[in-house]
Amino acid sequence: MIEIHEEIIQDIPVTHIVASTKRTQPLPTIFFFQRFTASKELDIGLGYILAKAGYRVLFPEAPQHGMRFDGNEEKRKYQFWNILKQSIDELPILYHHYKDCGLILDDRVGVTGTSLGGFIVLGSMTQYRWIKAGASYMGSGFFLSCAKYVHPPVLIKNVEDELLFNSNMSQLKQYDITHQLAKLADRPLFVWHGEKDDIVSVNETIKLKKAFLGLKLDKQPLIFIDNSAGHKINHNAIQLGVAFFKENL
């Protein structure tokens, strides 16, 4: 049987999914990051499948979501990038907690996520060498270039807004993958995107594929573009992601 537990780690709510017979055993562990303005419970189904495959799956509550939401929806519309950055910065807190509890097997840590979560996956892999594998759905790691059309931190109407935008985005430079592809290149990476995505353009993933090809690596990341899909993962995407982790984590 699969169990679902709600935990709070240093004020961060975490949904913990694991096989009931293995809850206290060290297991390969996957951190799963949620979509923007949506409940993390929407992705519980994929977490359940991963748990059945033998993984410990941990869903952190994103800042300004769920129990952490202050109720100001208008303000949150412009907080996408702040939420992304804080989620990346908080990941070590969770990693060290579960590692210190002896629940991560052989430091086998993976990260996955959809939409906002897919962005977090790629940004996290530029920062933390202890991540062994990552699966990003419908995201992008080219933060600085795509932020003007993916939930910009300000509504850009004039030069002053442009200056404020650039100021707000400067703190994300260290997480942007543009000049850090080598930090992702030596670990297994899976990227999935729907060609008809009208929120995060599939061109972000095409750009990533071309950038990796330019590195002339012996082993390229697994990149899948679904010609019939939009901004929503489907059954095939889920199965591909599970197969990826089974092989690499």
C-alpha cells in the first residue's frame, strides 16, 4: 500500500508519499515541485506511480501556495520568479532534513516538476551537485530571456517598468542555465514539452536541445516534444518520466 503523510519541515509543508512497508527505510528520493497557483495535490497521481516504483516522493508546498498563501491573488500574479527562486533556495533545507533522518538511500536524489516545477528543476541543477537526476516538464532554464512572456514580475508598459523588470531579474542570473549547461550535462536529464503549449513555448525546449547539441556531448539529455500536447502532461509523458527515473535513479 502507498501512504500519504503531511509533514512540516522548518515551516515548509511537505506531502510525503511512500510505500507503507518502506516508510522508515532509506529509499531513492524524488522532490516534486508544483505548478504555479495550482494545488500540489494535482500531481499526486504521478507521485503515487513513482512511490509504487520504489521511490520516496516529497512534494514541498511552494511559497504563496496552499498553507503558505496569504490570500492576495493580485500580488501573487507577479511573484512567479520570486517563488521560483525561494523554492530553489529552500531545497537544501529539505534535502538535509531527510538525509539526516537516514531516509535517502545512497544519496540518490532526483528532482521533477511540472510548469513552474519544471523551471525549478533546471535552476536547482545549476546549484546542487547532490542532485543525481532531473525531469522537467513544460519548463525552461533560460530564465532571463523567457521572463518577459512567462509571468513577468512587473507589467511592462514603459521604460521605468523595463528598468524595474531588469532589477528584479538580476537576482536570478546565477540560476539561469544559459552559461551553465555544463553543470547539467554530466547528469541524467529528461525534458518533456507539448508542441502546442500556449503558456511556456516549446521553443524553450527546442533552444535547450540546440544548446546541448552545440556542446557535442557523448550523452545528450532525453528530450521529448509531444506534437499533440499543450500545457498539460499526459499518460505517455508520465510513463516516460517514470522509466527515466527507473533507469537513472
